[in-house]
Amino acid sequence: MADRIPKEVALDKLMKRLDDNPLPLTPELESIVVDEYLSDYAYNEYSAKRLRDWIYKYLPRFFRWYAKQKGLDVLDLRDLDSIRRGDGERFSRSLSDSKSVQTQINATLSAFGRWLLEERYTVYNPFKGIKMKKSRVKSRPPIYNLDELHRIFDAISRISRAPKGMTAYDVKTQYNILARFLLQTGLRYSHALEFRCGDIECRREEVSPLFGYRYCVIPAIEAVEEHKSEVEEELKKKMPPSEIYIDMNLYNDIKEWCERMGLGPRDRIIPASIAAVRDEGRAIKNRAGLPKFSWSIRHTWASVVYAMVGDVGLPTLVKFGGWESASMPLMHYVEVMRPEEAYKIAKEYRIYLPKEYTKRYGEIERDVQILEQPVGADVMEELRTLRQELAELKAAARERE
């Protein structure tokens, strides 16, 4: 069993349950639901986890529930036309009081309904409009300033507990590497946790035009796709960038960490589970005294890079962040961080900046130097006013032309 892929295991368990307790469906409808949808379409479309936890778990139960509600021994193809979204909502409410669980069940039913419509087994999606109410509003992850980053890394340095087989020093090192890796690359943490020790090999090296730091350029999308495929999962909407950049200090620290911990090329750099990482995140929040903390540090990375490259560098930011379009950066990162703050974060935490925008970096560096002078803040305010007036004069001149 250990050699078999999770999807096969999930499907085998489903088929065994259905053999022991057949669905109340006619042979024709059973072939559509079990053979065409569950065993073929859903099997190839969804991850093993979604199949196991939602589709294979709840869709068969819906048909048993619906037949019982209608007082029928067997459902046939014509009964699909009598299903309404209210049936799906009542079914999900009968199983759980949790709004998030109800939403997942309703989403499972709605996806099945869309498939029925696409395959023309029904003339409409019987579950169209079913409630997808979340239990809470998803909040935007925080964007950290320099002081908050100091507090986060200080909180990591004060970790004092460790799981069996590790020391507190090991745990500190692990989360220090993870935080730096996220901040330097802008990866989603779910993608970052996919990286193995063998993935950290330089495709090439580059040197920062601003700070002179050396960076290792590492293929990203190939690595994440490969590891996802091992568990029969696919990358869909949220894609990593084609390459990531880490400074050579972090590169050497990762290599040393893998060697010291006895991790092989196929072992994850961060061997902790996602649950353990989230638990440690809560502890970091408390030790750092932050109102909230999220491992989604890519929002800070994006804000830093955007502030440094400006609007002209937006296409590069989109490429480095793995976004499909500029809509997400434009929505979240415009003018949320001053360039002077971004400069300090990029310098201290060695965030790679594209070499195409060296002139802009030089202007920001001069502004930082002015700010560090005794009357720097007043001078900077005057400079900003003059720059704004100059921009307005240029715009007016263009209009007259």
C-alpha cells in the first residue's frame, strides 16, 4: 500500500465502501455518477486530499440522503432534474453547523452539477446558486516594516522549545532559514515548503547593482511541479516564478543546515509539517508582540520590490512574483511602503532587485542618505514637494503640445 499513490488509495477505499453498501441508483445513473464522474473525471481533475476529504466522502452520501428524503428506493436519471439548490443546502446543514464545512460540501455539489450540465445529463446545474458563505472574512496578510521584521527575527532567535530529535538551536535555525527564504524569494509559503535540499543548486550567479551582494539563481517552477506531481497534485492558478534569487549567505546556510541535519537531496529543507509551521507562527506573533503574524511574507517582499522599481518595473515584479497579470500587485502594493523604508529592508535582508532599474535605486539611495542627516526629514519633504511640482509642470507642458 505504501508504494501506491494517494489517489489510487482514496479511490480503492471508495469502491470498497460502495461494494459493501451500493448507492440507491439505477445502473444507468450509477455508471454516470461512479464510473464517469467519481472514478474518471474527478479522479483526474482534483487532488488526492480533495477527493478523500470532500468528493468521495460527501457526494455518495448526498444521493443516499436525497433518496431517503424523497422516499425512493432507487434514483434514476430523471430524478436529477428534480434536485434543487435548497436540497444541497439542507444536506450540508444536516451534516455540520460549521459554515466553512457547509461551504466545502456545497462547493463539491456545485462542481458536480456543473459537470452534469457540461456533459448534458441535465439542462441546468441543479446546485447553481448554492450558498458559499464563509465562516469568517479572509483578512489580507500584513506587510511588515523594518522594525516589525527586526521583532520577528528576534522572536525566532528566542525559540526555546524543540520536538523530539531536535534541539532549540535546530528549531531556531530552521525558522530563521524559512523566514529569510520567504523574504528573499517572495514565494508563497506552501511553495517554499516544497523545496528539497537537492533543489538548492545555482543555475547561475548574479551580483546586485546596488549593494554588491552575490545571488544564487535557482529554478523554482520545475522544483515545485515535480514535488507536487509526486503526490498526484497539479499547479493551477497559483504558480511560483520560473526562478528565485537567494543571496550566497542564505545559500551557504541552507547547504550547511542540510548537511548538519543529515538531510538528503530528496528531503525537505524545512522538515516540519504545515501544522507545526503555523503553530510556531502563532508563538512568533506572541513573542514579537505583533497584532498578527502570517508566513505569507511575500506581501512584504512585493511591497519592497514595488517601492524600489516603481510603476515602470511592474512587469518585472509580476514575473518575479509568479502572477498571471498586474492586477494583484496593483491592487495590494501601490504606495504601501516608502522607497526609503524599502531600501533599508532590501539592504539588511538582502532582497534581490532587478538590475534594469539602477538609476532609480541611486535616487532612492541619495534620499536615504539625506534622511539620515540631522535635518533630513525636512529636506526630504521639500524635495518631494519640488518633484511633485516638476511632474505637474511637465504634464501641463505635454498637454499644451
